Amino acid sequence: MRALLEKDIRILLLRKSTMVMFLVIGIVFTWSFSAYFSGAYLTMLGSMLAISTISYDEADNCMPFLFTLPCARKQYVLEKYLFVYGFSFIAGLIGLLIILVASIAKGLPVDVTIIIETLASEIPILLITGGIMIPLQLKFGPEKSRMVLLAIVGVIFVIGYMISKSTYVRNLMAEAGRYMDGNAPIRLFAVFLVLLVVLSVLSVSISGKIMDGKEY
Amino acid sequence: MKIILNNSSMVPIYEQLMDQIKNEIIEGRLVSETALPSVRTLSGELKISALTVKKAYDRLEEEGFIVTVHGKGSFVAETDKNLALEACRKTVEDEFAKVILKAKNFGFSKEEIQDVVSIILEEDK
Amino acid sequence: MITAKNVTKRYVDFTLQVDFEIPKGRITGFIGKNGAGKSTTMKLILGLVSPDEGEMIVMGSSATNLSIKEKENIGVSLAESGFSPYLRIADITKILKKAYPNFAQEKFENACRSMGLPLNKPMKEFSTGMKAKLRVLVAMTHEAKLLILDEPTAGLDVEARNEVLDLIREYMKEDEKRTVLITSHISSDLESLCDDIYLIDNGKIILHEDTDVILGEYGILKVDQETFQKMDKSFLAKTVPTSFGYTCFTKEKRYYKDNYPGMVIENVKLDELILMLTEFKKGENEK
């Protein structure tokens, strides 16, 4: 497991210049356009970069050899989640740092809400890229999984659109809005966090099954 | 220890190996208690199977030329020169016996066989 | 060390069915034509594919269920797989150090240097020979008890092949209890290296013999029609008709050498043996 983490870190280091570029773009946009830009942005790019290590494993037929190293397939799966979540989280924290620095420099008010809102906005991204992309990528490979992801996002969008059209849901949302108060971001954050944990556990077990069934 | 193997010879490799080690011992180039290379080492150097080397070592031990100490390796045995020579004589005799049998099968007489031998010896001079 | 009990693996157009036992302290070779089933056998041993029937047992455990500790004792070189070629040796050294507790970093780096492998270049810039040498070095610098080398010499010139073979010989010299399993379709490589050889064809083991016996006792007889009619055929394992009469494969060349003086008897080269045993499917006379 430690060997696999080391391997992914080494692969990530191959893309130092890409990371620096992303970072610069994040800083520039946060500074000049939206004060909250870099949080979600860096989380997303971070998790994309981390997931791309699976493509590195699959390109050049590296997988068979990796499974001859002293590590079980389950560990390979766990390591990927750890790595993708870990690296995205670090990227998210850097994003948050940029936001805070930018806010202070611009003389905007800085409080805990900003921190919680930023972190809350990062969690769904983790869920989509990590929780959904990892099993997809393991199952379909880099090319197909991107198409499948697009399809899934499309379906979610259509369902969301239909729900938003329904008057019943609208009434429900309005009802819920009445209960919103100063603590809403914290609650939202908590709900997202629980969702993240539950869906991740589910995603890990699906990925584990996918890998166990693979033959090389 | 100098060993040259002929891969295209009809004489099995282990026999070639045995004969050459025997020669080294008889001619005194390998003195008693000298350690022989390990089976794997010799196998690697000569690029032959370890089982071939083992077979040769086993036979040499049976014939009393070497001693194998478990876990330590093989060593040249305390050999009686005369015994060693006797062993060589025996090998030669056996080979002759085979050839003579073959010659008899072809219907050679005793004199004819002796003639062949003396002609070959003449040629060798 | 490794036991295959009636292991069967079915693919759409190919079925592998093998039974064998590989003891400790041996260099065992698997030889056969491309697609004969050598690599599939190695993959079964490595647990990369699981058998449809039967059991593959490696060091006492099922191949698909080896513990981390057991895997630490195995060194592997696969023909078309390895670390990402974008990495450098400097990178994989760090990975190997974390993967294997017995990884000998200094020894590994020295070996790389002495074989002319640059530590700080991406491996994709390496030549085929350099890649092959590196794969074998990776497999054997962590004190593994079992080496599994799938086609370690494929695509290499004679010189590079010899270097790789010498690495394996050196490895066995260090500890005679080690075991090496190697596949190749270049039979001369195995002839000079292996203690015993499995000949695999069309998913089946068609011959298993000590190299010593193959080279020492097997023979190819070349006889004309007339001689063939008269000769004792009880020790012929296979006979193939040829332009001049028959080419016969025997496991007892001494018998024919002693009883048929003047008969053309050749030592067996593995290549010929493979051709004799696999190519002539029709009109053969098998005993």
C-alpha cells in the first residue's frame, strides 16, 4: 500500500508544471473575478489529476505487474480512494487559503462561514470525481468512463430539471427555505459530509468488486 | 580446474565432466581436500544444468574420488594413486570389452580384432 | 514450491490444462511456441487470472490468495508489463524500497550503473535490451525465494540475452535454495540455463524432462527406407517421414548407437524437439 502511494506521488510529480499552471490560474481568477473561485476549482482539478494516475496504471499495461507487487487488489482500490481524496483535499485547502488571503487583501469580511461554505462546495466535487469516477474508470478505462460520466451527469441534469419543474417539489423547497437560518451552511456541510462518507463506502465496495473480477 | 565440454559429442556431458575431474585428480592437479566449486557455481560457469553437475559429483563420490559433506560442499578425497589408476584401467577395459563384443557380433575373429588395435596404435605414433 | 493440480483455464478459442510440480532449488523452464500457453500458466501462478477448475498452489497457498509476506518472497518480470515508462529508475527505487522490506537499494543501483542503465532518465527512453535487464534486476534485488520470469529475453540480441541469463545464474549461485521459473520461446537460452524443461503446446504439457536427460539420452535418428524397415522400432518415440526416409526421435540414443553402428544419430536440440513433437500432426506414428 505504501509502495502504491509512493508510485502515485511519483507519477503526480511528473506533472509539476501542470499543477503550477492550475495554481496560477486559480490565484488569478480568485483575485480578479470571483472571490470564491479557487476552492471548488482547485478541488476539481486536484481530484482529476489524482484520478489520472489510474490512466497511467492502465496505459502501457502496467496493471499486471502492479498486482505482482506485495499488495492485494483491495489495497489497490483503497489506496486510490485515499490518494484521490487526500490529494483533492489538500488542493481544496490550498484553494481555501487562496480565498482567505484574497479576501483579507481585498478588505472583505472573513469569518467561519466562508470557510465552511468553501469546504461544503468542495465535497460534492469530491463525490462526483472520487466516488463516481474511480469505479467508472476502473470498470471502463479512461476513454469510456468519460463518456459514461457525461451520460450520468446528463441524466442527473434532466432529473434535476424535471424535479425543479414539479410544483410539489417547489413548495417543499419553499417550505425548507423558511427553516433556513444562520446555521444553514453548517447543516448543509454536515449533510454533505454524511453523504460523502456513505456514498464513498458504497463506491469503495463497488470498486473492490470490479477489481476482484478483473483478469489480466 | 580447467574443463572443456563438447556439446556435440555423443559422450554424455556428465561423463565428460567426470572424466575430466578424474584426470585432474589422477594427474595431481587437484590435490586431496581441495574444495570443488558448488554445484550451482560450476553449473553456471559451464552453462549446463545443475542436475548434470550433481550427477557427475554423485558418481565421482561413488567411485571414491570426492567426498561430499552435507552443507559444506564437495572435496577431493584422499585417493590412493594406485587405486585411481586401477579405476582408469577398469574404464578402459570396459570400453574395450564393449568394442570387442561389437566386433564379435560383426563376425570378427580374434586375430582381426588384434590387427585393428595394432593398426590404430601404429597410426597414433 | 509450486503445484498445479489439474488447473484448467478456458478462453473462447483456447483451453489450458496443466498439472505439474516444481520443486525448490531448481531452474525450471517453460518452452513452447507463441500462444502455446506459457504466459497464461505464469499468470495463473501469479494469481493474475484464476483457474476455472483445479488449484494452483504457490508456496503452500492458493495463487489468487497469497499474503503480502508471501508476495514479498516472489520476484517477477513480465514480458509486457512493468512500472509506468514515464518514471525513472530513481523513482522506482523509492517505490521498491516501500514495497519490499529486503530491497537492496545500493546493490540495485550499482547493478543498474554497471549495466549502463541511467538512473535519471524516463524508462520510455530505454532500448528494449535496457528495459529487459531492468525488469530482471527489479525481480531479483529483494532476496526473493522464487523468481518468475516471463520471456525475460524476448526481443534481445545474443549479447543482451547472455547478460540476462548470467544475471539469473549469479542469482542462483548466491543461494542454492532459490527457485527460478522462466519461460522463453528461444530454446537455446533454456538449454544452457534450466535444470528441467516443460514443453507446452496448444494448452497442454507434452513433455517434461530434465535438461540433462534431453541432451544426454534423447537423440534424432536419420534413416533411409530400407534401414527403417529392418531396425528395432521399440525405442522410437516419434517418427516423421522425410525426403530421404525417416527422421525418428528416440529417448534412448545409446541403444541405437551401440546396436546400429554407422547410423546417423544426432544430439537433440530443443528447437528440433519442439518441431518434432508439435508440428507434424498428420501421418505421425506415435508410440
